Amino acid sequence: MRSWPMPQLPELPGTGTGPRVLDSRTGRPIPLPGPEVNLYVCGITPYDATHLGHAFTYVTFDILIRVLKDAGMDVQYVQNITDIDDPLFERAEAVGIPWRELADSQIGLFRSDMDVLKVIPPTDWVAVSDVLDELEENARHLIDSGSAYGLTDDSGRTDYYRETSDADFTGEYLAGIDLIDVFRENGGDPDRPGKHHPLDPMIWKGAVGDDFRAEGEKPGEWRPGWHVECALIGHDFLGTTISVQGGGADLLFPHQEMTSIHHRDFDPPVVATGQMNTGLVAFEGEKMSKSLGNLVLVSKLIERGFEPMAVRLTLLNHRWDSNWEYTDEQLTLAERRVTRWRRVRHTGGAGAGELLATVRERLSDSLDTPGALAAIDEWAETNEHNDDREGAALFDDMCKTLLGLYL
């Protein structure tokens, strides 16, 4: 899948330090020794793109990539697009347009939003529709090996499930979660009669005999399973070691836990050595979600006259692993911040070398973007009228390369 243009990354003097970030599952530091880092981030289902919750996730991993690159590491970054899924089919039917047309238009909108927010594109941006042969082959292998079983409904269609047991769900980070309820709330079917375990994930829906793609009266009669898609794409494009598996906090279970189970089906198995789950974004007191309809879309903010760098700065003003609530006031304050920094770029610049060292230090400490922004504010307060053209150029380059802020 064609992604979007790579933003300019001016070369900075010296090198930064690799980031110390904590695993969202264990609370322990993720080992990132380099020189290569493999990053997999769960992508969008293409409808209602791109809301601020999406943008917060992808800007967070953009910062991670920038910091890793500044430390001299090579990053292989894979992101999927779930362009075959029940919610997409349902939305297309509700609005009365072909599902492929809806998917393509929303992929285009997401692509445009990532471009204007200056997000570094994935090395490989992979649509599920482009790996259907591989997904079907994988499903057949699991069935033939006895790792999966089928349940046939009254229509004659068979859904296949990957067999699990209680032992698959023993991580400490799952303690206190009602797994069955959460699974049900996120599209799972724990109550289906005949399932061997309530949490068994579907690997393929709607086969008719040996035909895994038998068309029906409407789209969605067949499709691959959601969780296995990410497992296969990660394996096929990154190999057996994923340095960081990423996504929003709402993906920790069931999606990423099920993906990890599917990872173990490969020979040799795929190991995700670290996991980062970004905080959730709320609006008007509720988590921003498609089901609630309380979405704040990047494209709509820009249509209202807010500039993209102010949107990005609003996102950077929150810790990557914290939940937060969006208000228009934050965006207005971000616009004032952008204006001031631009003014300092033209009238100040002294002390930019020391500022670069401070920003690198803050970003290496768990991607502390709020701390980095506060350091720039303090520097701007002191040096707004201390003109230094070389320093001003360094400040401008630093904002672009480390923070993705193109002033």
C-alpha cells in the first residue's frame, strides 16, 4: 500500500541516547540495544479516520522512531490496515456506499492526515486485503495441524477458531480484568455454543466446505480473523523478533494478547520483546470512540482553521502512556505556543546547543514530550531577544527532527 511522503529530517550535531521506555504489560524497561529496531503498530480500520485518539497513537510512535534514529538506530516499521472487517461492512451498508469505496476514501483521508501531521510513514504499510492468500494458507495450516477447529452455523458456513486454554491468559497484567466481558465488548463471541474455550479467537469466518471465500448476499459473509492478521503481517514483514508491539491501551486485551498467542504458532515463534500502549483520549467526559460518536477528527479541526502543527503540539503536550481529555482550549494554547516559537526563531537563538541536549535528555526518558516542550518554553522566555542566527537554525532543525514540528 502506498503510504505518504517522508518528512524532512535535518541532521543534528552529535547523537542522542536511546530511549528508556517501560513495557505496558510488565512495567519493566524495554530492551532497545539496536542497531536495528523492529516496530509493529496496529493500524486503523478505515472508517471515521482520523480521530485524535488515532493521531495520539501514531504521533507517539513517530516520536519513538525519531528518538531511535537520532540515537543512530535503524528502524523497520510495519503498520497494518484492517480493510476487511465487520464494522467497516456495517458502516458501508448504513451509509449506502460500497465498502471498498468507503475503505479507500478513509485510507486516503488517513494518509493525508498523517502527511499534514508530519508523521514518519511505515517502512511497510500493509492492507489485509493484500495478504488474503497468506492468511488463508495460515488458517488451513492451523486447521490441518489440529490447532484450530470449526463450528458450522445453520447457513452452512463454518467459522474456524484457534484453540486456547486458561494457561494462555496468565499474564500478571491481565489480573483484575474480566476477560470474558472485555472479549465480548470487543467483538468476541465467548457465549457461542460449541466453542472449546470462551476466549478462543476466530481465525477465519464463513468458509463453505473447502471454499474459504464463498461470496454471499452481502459483503462480510467471509473474512479472516482480526487478531491473526496482525500476527501474520508482523511475522512476514519483520521476522521472528518484534522489538516493540504498539497500539492504543484499548488493544492490550483482547487484540494484542490474542496476537501474541498467534505469534507462537509460527516455527520458530515470533517474540515481541516489548509492548507500548498509548493512553486513551476522551472528549466531553467520555473516551473518544466510534460507538459513542464523540470523535474529534484531525481533518475537521484543520477545516475549522487550526493549523496542523498546533494539532501535533496539542498531542505532544501529553505523556504517551497517560489518558487525557481534549478541549478546544488546549488547541488554542498550542497555537499561541507555535506563534511564540516562530517569533523566537526569528529574533532569538542563543543557547540552542544547550537546549538540544536538554530536549534529547527529556525524550530519552520515556519519551517525555511534555518535559521537552516545557524546556523549549523556558529557553524561549530567556532567549527571545538574544539573536543568534546559527542557534536559531539549530532550534528549527531540532524541532523538525526530534519533535516533528515544522515551524
